[in-house]
Amino acid sequence: MSWFGGWFKGAFKGGALTNTDEGSQKTSPTPSRTAARNTVTDERAMKISTVFACTRLLVQSGATLPMSFYVKTAEGREALDVDHHLPQLLRYRPNNYMTAKEFRQALFTQRVLWGNGYAKIKWMGERPVSLTPLKPEYMTVQRGSSGLTYHYATQEGVKEYPQKQILHLKGWGTDGITGLSPLGYAREALGLSVAADESAAQSVDGIARATLTTDEWPTDEQKMQLRHQYGSGSTDEFRDGLAIVPGGMKYNNVGINPDDMQLLESRQWQVPELCRFFGVPAVMVDGAAGAAAAWPASYEQQVLSFLTFTLRPYLEEWEDAINHSLLQPAEQKTVYAEHEVDGLLRTDSDGRANFYSKMVQNGVMTRAEARQKENLPYVEGSDELTVQVNMTNLDDLPPVNQG
């Protein structure tokens, strides 16, 4: 084994991250107490604003993109019939209790947080008729000699599903069977963020906002009366914010100021640290993250950068999962799904106008197609390809007299 191979295997604890042999396939390290001496659950992780913002950005950007379905033809491609099960399930109604957008958002959220998204497929003969999301935290993937089986924990016990009954949206991983969980591998960074939040809260909670100096030593009953009269009435002086200093003593705050503890800087540093696990530019979730200098200046370049390096892999995972799980082998060669990413650039009117102008003037797109993309009504005579009249073949130019 090469040095790199031995190092890689050792880094992943002897290959225990995901087992390529038969058995249970792991998606993340076993949850444990972090170096910050806390245990961060998935629910607690979502209470961290950076995690919530990254998830919301990815889910709402990706799951709301229009999805089209095509079949390959000799001339190129054409839109799939509306009665086909793909548009019926993924554009209109995946099941009886949620819309297509709600379904896609649910699975997109699973993929972003846990690296895997699962949905149960109900078949009627050779046609899938419904898709129902399943929670990834209750799912275990088993690899056997005959393929994959999915074991889902419920109140009635563990239900076992064959591979055909599961739509598996998986992220990148080491074995191609399960995706790696961002929350699982970000656990240490999440622990630091939680610890910083708790420290900041304790520092603010423990600082007195006012002092009350007395010449005598008040009794506990007198202290209560003073708090009711001058404070909030709480018996806890730290929550009350009123410090009673008896006997003519002078109060000096010996607590460490949050700015001196650099808590604010520590919490700000956690923003780009957590964004790295989700592949989201920090400036997109926090404009003050300090990364603006590395972000493209124009809006169009910002969107293209986000689409290319962050969102595109998620979209391709969706398209591959649809092709693999919802189509028969004969259809997989000709039928496919594709996200319409033009919607991300709709607010850039100048960019759209320039794009349509070049496409129409060079005979690549008809005016009718351009109007359709802008949701404008059809105009008679606009469905012919056109080119600029000043563009012609070199051989068609008339001879020019010399001298």
C-alpha cells in the first residue's frame, strides 16, 4: 500500500467511515462529546444562525427552480408528455398531502444537512404513483450480495424497503452508496459555535446593569423589598440586573467584558468556518463576514459563481436520482429531467436582453422561444429563425475591381 493510501485509510480510522463490504453503511462519525465539552444534536445545530441561513439559502434557491422533463429525439429533444409520471409527481403532486415544491424542499433539506435524502416510492405496476419523504436520521442502508436494502425505524418497528421502493438523493461519499453528513463532520465546529453562544449569553446575563448602595446591611427581606421597588422583582440578582451593595461599600465590576474576551470576534469567525461545510460563500449569509473582497463585483457573476460551484452539484444529484429510481431501464436512455437555471438570472434584465438579442440575431433561438421564456404571449410570425442581413458567407460576396 502506498504512503498516501495508508494515510488516507488511517485518517478514516481504518476504513470504518463507510464499509464497502456487506453490512450497514455509515454516513458520518459516531456522535460524541465535542472538544468544547458539549454534545450538539441536529436540532441544536439548526438553532445556529449560520447553519440555518446556509440551509435556507440552498434549499430555497434549489428547490424552487423549475424542473423540465424531456425525451431525446432524432432532431434533438422535445418536452415530455404532461401525463407522464415524472411531471405528474415532481411538478404537480407527489402525494396526497404536499405540493411538488414542498416535497422538493423537504428532500433538499435532508440532503443539505445529512448528506442523504430519502423518499418512499409507491408503484402501481411499472409506474410510480407517489413519493413520500422519510427522515434520514431513522434510516440505515444495508449492503448485501443482492443489492441495497433500506431499514427505516418506526414506532411499529423497523421496516425494510428494497432498493426499488426508495428514491435516494445522496451527496458525495467514499463508496457511492451513502453521502457524507455535513452536520456529522461539522460537529466540532458546531460545538465551538454553541460554546461561544453560551459564553456570550452568560457574560451578558452576569453583568449588573445598575447598583444600589446602602449605608446599612439589609436583611434578605429588605433586599426583596428593594428589588421590588427598584428592580424587576426577581430573586436572582444576575437576572434582575440590580446589584445591592451594603455597608457603604463601593461596587466595581470585575467581570470580563465580552469585547475583551473577543467573544464577538470568535462568533464572527464561526460564520465562514461553518459555511465551508456547506460550500456557501460566507458573504451570502453574512455581508460583514469579511469575504466581500473575494466575491465577484457584478450581480451576474455572483449568481454564476454560486450556481457553478455551490448549487450545480445538488441539481445534478437530483437529476441522477430521478433517472435512476423513477424510470424503467428502457426509458433511462431517452428520458431525463433538467433544472431551468435561467430563473436565477431573471432579475438581471440587461443580461437577459443581451442574451436573447444574440441568440435571435444569430439564428439559435426564435423570437417565439424568447417570448415564451419571458412569459409573453405568442405573436404570429415569430417562430422563424432569423439572422442579421449583414452576415453572409464569404463565397457569396460579389467580386471587387482592383485598381
